[in-house]
Amino acid sequence: MCLGIPAKIVEIYDEGGLKMAKVDFGGVYRETCLAYVPEAEVGDYVMVHVGFAINVIDEQAARESLETLLEAGLIDEKTADHLMPD
Amino acid sequence: MRYIQEYRDADAVRRVLDEIHRITTRPWVLMEICGGQTHSIIRYGIDQLLPDQIELVHGPGCPVCVTPLELIDMAIAIASRPDVIFTSFGDMLRVPGSKKDLLQVKAEGGDVRVVYSPLDCLKIAKENTDREIVFFGVGFETTAPANAMAIYQAHRQGIGNFSMLVSHVRVPPAIEALLSSPQNRVQAFLTAGHVCTVMGYWEYEPLAERFGVPMVVTGFEPLDIVRGILMAVRQLEDGRAEVENAYPRVVTREGNTQAQALIKQVFTDCDRKWRGIGPIPNSGWCLRPEYAEYDAALKFDVGDLEVTESPLCKAGLVLQGRLKPDECPAFGKECTPRHPLGAPMVSSEGACAAYYQFGRYSK
Ligand code: SF4
């Protein structure tokens, strides 16, 4: 129940006044409510819980936190490239 | 899949584990609050790759496990009514009540349906205007935005044949109760990443300070978890007790303020009994009086229910991190996922189910 799953927004539409989206969980498509992430756009990754996106995944923060690992020598360049594809 | 695969990179996980080994000088006890994290830890064997001095104890963050037996029995009574379509997340169907579970109600002809989103219930309500649709609204702060929205939309659209049996629980009061207990052994917490996605982590700052206990917001993939552990151990070794964020791609300090606003509009704080643990003051959310007409507990009079727990089940101790699942005498014997005696053996977030599923039979 608390295990959110990241998904990519592929289509946004309105349903009865609610902002909804079709999202892609790596090949499995489902409907998700975007009411709590009004800023989300097609192509964004969102964290989805029981049919609701509860946040947009912050690409910048993801990169920065991996860079911290890189700087601390906890991952090497090769792994970093794999972790941070362009 | 993006944001999943890369956080399972074995080489990166190993290096972080090496660093944990390098910096650990003393024994430390850490608790992961969230049952989803317990499953990741046991599935990837992370606990077995840590230095011997570091003990991970599993916390009460399994919504299915802590939903009070009285409410499970009430759900079963409501679901058995012929005029009701009872809807729930799948996990709740096999949770043992005093006499049976919801799956048995379904087998006996009850209309019990698993939904993916609480919004599905509103569709069912509109299609079945002659029936009462009841949703089992359980969960921590993570499911609250969805449940609050279902109530809010039902109200807005004037849907009168929908109600919710609410059993919401909140993490910070549970941490406070654990830390206030004289039996407490936990020295640092990995706080639940997705609870914090909704609520942020500012609520944990006064707790970390008051009890002098480090708290690290942690995600669910192996690299996220070892990173959370590394940050917590580093704080312990340095003698610091702060709230740190090891999951910044998803969690911010303030959380999702729009979700918080709707939760506040629909729910209000209330005392809540946690199954196996007992009452914790102010640890739950109930519907506000303005939304009382959507409260299934008020709408349906189920009479007096007599509740009885299995005398063999030690779930309360497991949920407080005082007993490991495989130390329960019934584990894998009288109690298995096929014949569960307690909720932690059923739920995909239950510690007993994690130990059973990933073959942790012996100590
Ligand atoms: S193994 Fe079964 S009986 Fe023992 S604590 Fe877990 S759920 Fe209860």
C-alpha cells in the first residue's frame, strides 16, 4: 500500500473536473489522478500510489544525489554513467 | 524502467555497503518504519550484508497489520449485508478477523471487490444507485490523499450511496510511542520515504531533537536503503541526531502541500488503536463532522461485536521490533501465508510474510 511506483506520463486529460493521465509503468498502462501534481507534464515521471500521483520525480535532485555518491568515491565513473544516462 | 533499475545496481550497492563496514565502530540498532522497506531489505538480503554490529529491526509501518481487529470485524459484518458492495485494496481481503476474513465473505456470496484506486468506488456507486458502496479506507499518510479525494468528490458530486470505513494511521505518533517506551532499543530510524513524499519531513525534526535520535528519509530500492543506512550510521558514529533526506528525488522537506490541504479538509486527528500494539493518542485520522454522512461506521449499525485474537500470534511484539518473525513459535508451523494467524503473515508489507516469502526459516 505504501509502495509507490514510478511511472511516465504519456497522456493528460480531464475527467469530471479532475486532471487525469495515462501513465506507463514500464509497459503496463494505467489511469492515474494528477490532482495533486497540477504542474506535471507529458514525459514527466511521477510517483504513483493507489491511482494518484503524489509527486513529480525530481530529475535534478536525482542527478545531484548520485553525484554526491560519485564524489564520495562510493560509485565510479562507469557506474555513474550507467546511473545517469543522458 | 527508469528510476528503478539504476537503483538496483549491484556494484553501487556493494560500495555503499563497504563504506558502512568501514565507518562502523560500535553496535547500533536501526529501525526501518515502513513494511515496504522491510520487504526490500529481506528480499535483497541487505540485513545479512551489513556489519554484525548493525541490527535492523522492523517497524510497525504495515497498514494492513495495524488496522484494529474491531474494524476488520466491522468490515466483515458490513460486507456480509446483501445491500452492500464492499470495496477494498487487495491486501485486506485475507486479513484474519475474529472468525473469518473478507475473502470468505466473498466466497459465501458477499459482493466484495478489489479496487485499484478509491476513485473506482465512485464509478461503481454511480452504476449501482440501488446499492450501498463501502470502501475500506485504511493506510498511512500515503493513501490519505487518495481517500480524501474520494470523499471530497463524492460530496461534490452528491453521491449519497458511498461511504468509507476509515482506519487511517500516522507515522510520527507511532515513532513517539516507540521512543517513549521503556523497552525501546532503537537508536536511529529510517523513515518511510513515501509517507514523507506526502507529508514532508519537518514533523520529524522535533522528534529527532527531543529524543536525540537520527532519522533519515529513505526510499525503497536497494541503493536507496543502503544509502539511508549509511547516513544513519554516520550520524550515530558522529554523535549527531538530525533529520536527513536520502531520497531527494522524491521527497522535499515540506512534502506535497496540496495533498496535505485536502487531507486537512476531509480528515481530523483522532486517537487510534493499533492492532497488537494498543491505543496511541492522536495517531489516526477520522472524517471531519462535516463529512459524517460518508462514515460507514455511523451509517451501518453492526451491533456489538465480540473480538478475539489468535492466542498464538505475537504480531504485537513483531510490529514493535521486539521479536523477529522467525522467533514466533507459530511462524511457518501453525501460521503460513495460506493459513495466516495474524495480519503480518498476509500483507505484502508484513514482516512475517517477508520472512516466509524469502525463506528466512532459521535464525
Ligand atoms: S508468524 Fe504468524 S502467528 Fe507469528 S507473529 Fe507473525 S503473523 Fe502472528
